[in-house]
Amino acid sequence: METHSYLPVPPGVGMEENFLSLDDILLSHERLPSRTECTFPRLGFLEKSSDSRDIQEGTKMEMPLFLAKGLYERKRRVVSVELPKVYKEGWRTVFNADPTVVDLHKMGPYYYGLGSQLLHFDSPENPEIAQAVLQTFIGRFRRTMDSSQNAYNEDTSALGIWFHLELKATGQKRND
Amino acid sequence: MFCEKAIEIIRELHRMGDGQLPAFNEDGIRQVLEEMKALYEQNQSDVNEAKSEGKSELIPTIKFRHCCLLRNQRCIAAYLYDRLLRIRTLRWEYGSVLPTNIRFHMCAEELEWFNQYKKSLATFMRSLGGEEGLDITQDMKPPKSLYIEVRCLKDHGEFEIDDGTIILLKKNSQV
């Protein structure tokens, strides 16, 4: 059906999530490399790699964003989150050099959203991460707008490097 | 890991990005609610133990489960809300009588909500445009032509429009 009246709850802006947004819920399901900074008794069954009754302090695990956000405390007694590769210095240099050549879809579906959410974990690199995400978007914006405006009847395979959320962000409807 | 069923029902909805209504996943909701019950009961028991025996090391685990409880709650709320948005769209796409196959996709409460929404919309439409009301679900696209035909309700006599033309406005004539 040609639906103009289905307006789902949009994702939140910046570091905020919209509680009812399906996009934000999927975003906060993404897993982050983390480390427990204390013991979690009686939850050992969640950790397939160990047979312990508890999750030991210092266990490295892939934790969904919602859980990491919920457990994280500034004083760092509970859980610590490691930056995924794409947000570390190495990749930040690549994005700085030329953001338009990176295949963002390969880096995971939520580069911008996850980048914004990472700021919740008080990394000392926060200002650099925020800058990188912002500059990447600015750098790619023009190309994305051009492509979405002019994609009518064109070969869109070259657009494979742009992931769909970028196109959504431009608010354009592609005439595929 | 907890909350896997919850994210599954969200993905199911998200997959249909065009606003179509999939069947109500009663079983999925039931499973999420069951997981919530289990998490809650485990937490109740651990909280009592932590309080009575001073086992403060249980607190991280309690927080963990609580986090998952909130997550499940969020997923269910978002699932139900997004479905209502889609059901609301149905009134505008299909009118007041829904095709039977779509009606089967709705649970009893959603059907009830749809009926109430229809009533609210009808009441609103009746309140517009004088005695007969105005059906705003018709003619949702703007007209392509520059001019529109109108019927005159009252005798006004002669009327001069912007370009200088004079029209005679007589009751019940169409211009």
C-alpha cells in the first residue's frame, strides 16, 4: 500500500534515544566489546565459554549496548566498554583523510548512532570520536544527497558503499 | 542472553518498513512476559537475600536483571505502539471496513482500539463544515486544476474578483 500516513517514531538525536523508536531499539541491541569490573553472581550460565556459576570479574564479553549503558557507572566499578575498531584512532585517521571512500555498511549498520551512544561511556577519546563521526557525516553528506536525487534509472550498485540509514537521513525517497 | 525474544518481535515489525501490519505475535509477547516474570522473581528473591543476609555482592546481578526487565518492557511497549500507528494508517488507507485478512492480523484489543479510533475520527469529521460534516478521508491529494467548482449558498448579488471579472452569486447556482 502507498502509505503516507505511517509515521513511525524516529530515532533520537545525538546521545538521546527515543524510547519507542524501533530504530533506536535495534541500535541499542548492537554488541560492544566489554569487560566486567566486578563479579556477577549466579549469572554464569550466560557465559558459554566458562562453567562457573558466576560471571567473574575481568571477564571479556560482547555486551549489548542497552546492557552496557544500564550497568555503566562513572566510578567504573561495574563494567568497562572498549571502543570498537571503527572509532579508534586508526580508523579515525582514515575517515579524516577521505570519508567518502569507506564502505560504511561493512563497518556495521549503525556507525553514526553507535558512535553517538559511545559517548555515554566517558572515554578520554570522546571529543575525537564525536568530531570523527560529525566530520564523516559532513564529508559524505553531499555525495549521498547527489546520489539519492539522481538515482532514478541509474545503476545503483555503486551506491553499495552508502548504507541505508544515510539515505534515510537525507530524507529522500529513492525512485528504485 | 536475555531479551532475545523481545528483539525478535521488534525485528519482525521493522522488516515491514512500509507500514503493513503483520499478524499479532501473541506467542512472542507471551514468551517475553514469561521471561520478565522469571527475572522479576529471581530479583525479588535475591533482594530479600541481600537485605537479610547482607550479601551486597548480589547487587550487580540484581541490576543486570533489572536492566533486562526494563529492556523487555521497552520492546513490548514499542511493539504495541508501532502496531497502533500501523492500524491507524489502515483507517486512512482502507476506510472504515477493513478487509478480513487484515482484521485477522489484529488482536481483540487492537480491533477495539480501531473501532474507538473510527468513532473519534467520525465525531471529529461531523464537527467540521456545518451540519453535514466533512469527510476528510476523501480527496487526500491536492487538485491538479487551477480552478474549482463551487455552489453558492446565499444570494450575494454581484461579486468582483481580482482580475476584474464580475460574477453573479445566486443561491444554489454553481460557478
